[in-house]
Amino acid sequence: DGGITQSPKYLFRKEGQNVTLSCEQNLNHDAMYWYRQDPGQGLRLIYYSQIVNDFQKGDIAEGYSVSREKKESFPLTVTSAQKNPTAFYLCASTPASFGGYTFGSGTRLTVV
Amino acid sequence: GESVGLHLPTLSVQEGDNSIINCAYSNSASDYFIWYKQESGKGPQFIIDIRSNMDKRQGQRVTVLLNKTVKHLSLQIAATQPGDSAVYFCAENYVNSGYALNFGKGTSLLVTP
């Protein structure tokens, strides 16, 4: 079955450490996105990529980095510069249109 | 004191009643709008979408209404069921940002028997 896989589902990080969240899709979608969700709030856009080897900052890119070396993969690194990283992180992908927007099941990151 | 954003607007309806969830969007240049349903701990699930050249679109048990004059979007759910209990988000496209979406804060729908 086609879909988006995010791993791990739960992640714990010590303060000062970088951590990378995985997002893989086998839908052959061109565009991929990372969103952050805090309790009781909507999703906020971190980064997005419309094609391989290209990506753009969203509204809250500070303290995050991404890469898009393969069409199927769009990993997100939460760096130590992100002051409040505890959140639910969602990855999504689309073909070159709004239709078919597909979300992963999310990674819950907790800083301990 | 209470922190803004930690308490979602909540709509409580009885099973079998119709539900109406409202959303105000921010950008008059947006041309695509979408409603999502999110259950606790899961990713958002597509419900229905609408383009700016339409003012109404119907799906199975759901209807989306778009009023561009006042930048307002609503989701109507007919014969609400307990399985409809979730948080509902509206989203609009970011203009000139590919297909990235700008999400609202959400409304919690609680269906009581």
C-alpha cells in the first residue's frame, strides 16, 4: 500500500542534542512538507520541498534543517538552536496539485 | 492565567443533529480551502475541499460553504455520529508557496449520545 511513513512514533531528546525525524513516502509525490503541532493549536509550516534538491522555509524554520536528496525522503533535523522543540511533528506529501494531500501519522518529540 | 491557544473552541452536539463548524481565513488571495479531521495522536484526515471559484461543495454527509466577501468558511456535517468526534481544522493555501497549507487553530467537536 502506498503512503507516508514517519519514524519513530515517539522520540526523547536531551537538551542540547540534535535529532533527526524520518519521513518516507512511496506515493511518487513531488512535494513534501513538515508541520509542527502544539497542544490545542493548528499545524504550522516548518519547511517544504517541491522538487528534489530544493526546499523553502516555512513560517517557523528557525532551529530546524531539512534535506531532499531523494524524491521519497524528506528528513527533518531539530537542532539545539530550537528553543522549544517539544511538539508533535507531521510530514505530508502531495503530487503537483492540492489534491491527494497525504499526512503521515506523526512523531511526538519530547525534550527531557 | 489561561494561555491563549491551549483551549480549543468546542462544539457539543447530540447524535443525529447537524453540526456546523466555522472558520475565518486570513488571505483574500487564497484560492484553495480544505477541511481536515484529526483524532487524538493521529495525522489529519482529509474531509472535503473547495476552490475559490465555488461557494458550495457537497460530499457524503458533509457540505463546505465559502463566503469570500467576509473570508469565511464553514463545514456542515449532517446527522452527526459519535465517530465524528474529533478536532476539525480548516486550511487555506499559502499564495506563491507551492501547495503548502496555512491551518487554522481548530474546533473540537464532541458528539453525545
